[in-house]
Amino acid sequence: MRKLLIAGNWKMNMDRGSAVQLAQGIAARAAEFPGIDLLVCPPSIYIAPVADAVAGSAVAVGGQNMYHQTNGAYTGEISGAMLQDVGATYVILGHSERRTLMGETDEDVNAKLLAALNAGLTPIVCVGEILDQREAGQTPQVIRSQFTRSLAGLTAEQMTQTVLAYEPVWAIGTGKVATPDQAEEVHADLRKLLAEYYNNAIAQQVRILYGGSMKASNAAQLIAQPNVDGGLIGGASLKVEEFLGIARAGM
Ligand code: 13P
């Protein structure tokens, strides 16, 4: 069925040496996790050396963001083709830190998503509510709105090439992980949305990751939920043991 994906979002951490070391440490043990897809997403400037470090292993490399244009006068931006060119096969899009700190809208995410697919990358599209929205009982509406706007215009085939990530904003970097029930509820809602906007076969195919204070000690219960297909991990992805401990929880 759906293969688990354990993805590390390194955010703006590490230097070149420690990034390569972490990548080598993960790659050296990747063969212990057959049946699980492993992905690391370093800062874009370290993608090339990290891709070299994991070459020959089953570990994939991804970007944390990209621009929707293919080339041109867009100072400071990076295209999907450029990510590909230096060894990335995935790209994270619409992370809450980009939505809140950099003002990315669902429409921006949508443009990037279509561009990423055109570039042949596997996008990981993040959605998630803030604490006020959860406490006001608005989580289902927030998720529906982000889903429909961020994924607008995607064909069925493109949908199957896309990964979703539920990252409750209140759980990111806070140590306050969603309970397995809280995560499963939203993941099941996302799968229902996939069935509603596409069809049941596609809904069953798309991987939905959980992200937000996931670590080796809480991963097993989350991954055991029927609609949780892996993790998008921040802090705990920066140490080989902790990251692979999460992968082990999925075995
Ligand atoms: P933490 O695992 O540090 O909470 O971050 C989650 C995240 O934002 C992954 O994209």
C-alpha cells in the first residue's frame, strides 16, 4: 500500500561540514530500513554536498522552498529545475514558517506546486491550523480551505505525485505533539477531501505525513494511525540516532 516516508526538514540549521556528516550518518544506515523512504531537506545551499554524501544510498534529498518561475530576474530565488540540477527530487512547499514569517499565501503555494510538478519534483505540501483556530473548533474548515486553495488545478495524476503534510502550527518546535487521535482525525479528513475532489483510489494512494514535535519516543503511536504515512520532522531530524529512531518506529 502506501510506503512510509520519513522526511527531515533541517530548516536553517547546520553548516556545510555538519550537514554532510549528518547526511553520511543517515546514508550509512539507510539499508536497515527497507520499505521506508528516507528524505533529508537541507538548506538549499547545502543540497549539492548533501546529495553527494548520500549518493549510492536510498536516501533522497529535497529543498525546503522554491520559486514558481523557471528563470529570470528574481533576485535571491531558486527554481525547481535548479533544485533538480543539484540533486533534489523533493521540495517542501507551504511550510507554516514560510506562510507566517514570509507571508506566503495559498495562491503562492499553488503556483509553486504546479511549477514543482512541472520540474519533475515530488512536492510535499504543508497544511495546518494555529492554536486559536483549533480552540475555536475551526480546524476542519482551515484544513479544507488550505487544501482547496493550495492544490487548486491539480490533475488527478499530479495529485498522485504529491505528498501532503499535516503540521499543526501549535505543535511545531514546541515539544507539544498532537495526540495520535488528533493527528488521525485531520489525516482522515484530508483523505476524505482527496476522495471528494478526486476519487477514492487516489485518496488511498496519496501519502499524508504528520509534522510537529515528532521524535523517536512518540513516533510509533503516530505512525500506527491508519492515515498517517510518515513524518516531516524538524528538530529531531538533526541527529542520526533520533531521525533513524523515528524510521525504526515505522518498521
Ligand atoms: P519540529 O519537529 O521541530 O516540531 O518541526 C516540525 C516541522 O516544522 C517540520 O517541517
